[in-house]
Amino acid sequence: MALEGCLVLPLFLFFMSTLLYGMEVVRFQNNAFSSMHRAISKSCFLAYEKYGGSGEQEGDLCKMVRETLDQEPFPYLCVKGGEMGMKVQAEADAYENISVKIDYDIKPFIYFLPIGTLKIEDGIFGHGFTGYVPGNCGKPEGGTEIYVYITENGTRYHLSDQCTYLRVKVQAVSAEETENMRNGSGEKYTACERCKPVKGGLVYLTAWGNRYHGESDCSALQRTVYMVPQSEAGSRSACSKCG
């Protein structure tokens, strides 16, 4: 039993150590990606406010990635060469397209074994903040083009993403009630041509629509909203409520 213990125990310890080391490698990969994500998110947000076309941003990005990793306990435990073994590269295209790349080698658990290293490369891409602020009603700043909101089949464009024509509130009523109901424009409700509701039971309608629907998920009740420059709104005219 003593002989068996002498043989099995080292193998067991080697197996557990290798497993824990593998978990450490995964942890470092996650931390490295998280540090890149945090750095590039902050840089994209500040791109137009802070940086003015110099090479300052690339250096700041690399510094932020390393500073985030340095906050972790033993951050480079599995990296060959430690902190100096990890290369961080950052690129910025007029501060609109920003990318960060890292590469490093994972050293083996038993460093003197001739099994080589595992090379890891990772990267992340972001786009500089464009200046759009939700709820600004599409008003231009500094002579920039107005952005408007449209739907795929709509005939109007909207200056506010909070317009009631875009934020549809569906209510359920009995089919009999629709005979005496009128919408916000005073129009009478008629049956939807898509879902073809039958008489009796519940139907679904909106305050400003002129149709009642037999299904709450009828495609006529759905709104897919796109934000586009006003020049791409086509023949759509301005909304009578928010335009």
C-alpha cells in the first residue's frame, strides 16, 4: 500500500495541479478580454470629446488594458515572460474605428518540459461615439444632418423615438365594443385585413390605429423602428405629432 501510495499520490497531485493551471489560463484569458472591452468602451465614448487626431489614444488604450489587469491578483501567472510577455497593440482610424489586439504565450505547467508554448491572440473592435443622444428629437448640432425614425412600411418619418405612433400601446377589448369606439383621430375601427379577426371574443387595437386585430402578435401591430438620416427617409412626410 505504501508503494502504491507513493506512485498514485504524485500522479493525483500532478493531475489536480494541471487542472487548476488550466483554470488559471482560462481566467487570464477572460480577464484580458474584459480589460480590452473596458478600455475600448471608455475610449469609444470619449473619442470625439478627448482626442483630436494625435497618437495619444493608442498609448492610452494600451495603458488602460494593463492597468485593469494589474488590479487582479497574480495577473500574469501563466504568461511566459510575465507582464513583459504580453504585447498590447491599439489602432485608431480617425478615432471612428478603434481596435485593440493582444498576443502572449502560455507557458507549460512544468516549464522545463520540451513541449513548447501555446500562443494566444485576441482582439476587440469598436466605433467612436457619434454624438447621437436618444430623446434629442433629431435636432442638429453643429450643422450635422438630422436623423429621423421610420418604420418599414410607414409613410411618415418621426423626429422623436418616443412618438406615440412608434411606441404602440395595445389594448384588449371585446369585439362588440369596437362598434361604438373611435380612435384618437375620430375614425371608426374596422377589421384587420392581415389577421382577419372573427366576431366575438377579444380583439386588440391601438389608440391611433383604425383597425382591430384578432391576434395580439399580428404583424400590423409590430413596429420595427430604424434611425436614418433625413435624406434617406425617401418620400415619407413629417409626422403630424412629432414633426
